[in-house]
Amino acid sequence: MSKIATNTRPNGQNPFAKLIDPIVAENTNITRNQLLQRLKKHEDLSVLDGKILCNDPHDEMSVGSLSQALSRSKARIRKNLKKQ
């Protein structure tokens, strides 16, 4: 097969999901603005011009899409709690 069929992100998670999930696991009722404030304090992230930039593996996400990322993270946390 060609490189088109390969998955560039193992387990389908981007770097932001790996940072957001532990924050949401601590407080499942966290809001988008509270999450944004927590991410601003994180050393591997910077927020510039409405974009959240991840420095370690370079990736970016708009601040507007943070609410969808939060919803996906909450769904993953709920799914993992049901399995236990």
C-alpha cells in the first residue's frame, strides 16, 4: 500500500487530546474557558492570535474548536468509566 493509507497519528489522538484528557479526568464539569486558562499555563503550549500551538510535536488548533475537543474528551472519559 502507499503512504496514503498509513495512520500518521497512533491511536488516532492528536497531541492536544493527550493534554486535555488528564485535565478533564480531574474535573469532568470543566468549561471551555476554564480549560483554556489551564492550557495557557501549560509549558508546551502557547496561545497566539486565536490559535493554540503545541510545541513538542508541532500542531495547532483554533480556540474556537476547543469546545469540540472538550466534548470529545468528556466522551472518552465517560466511555472509559463505563468499561470499569
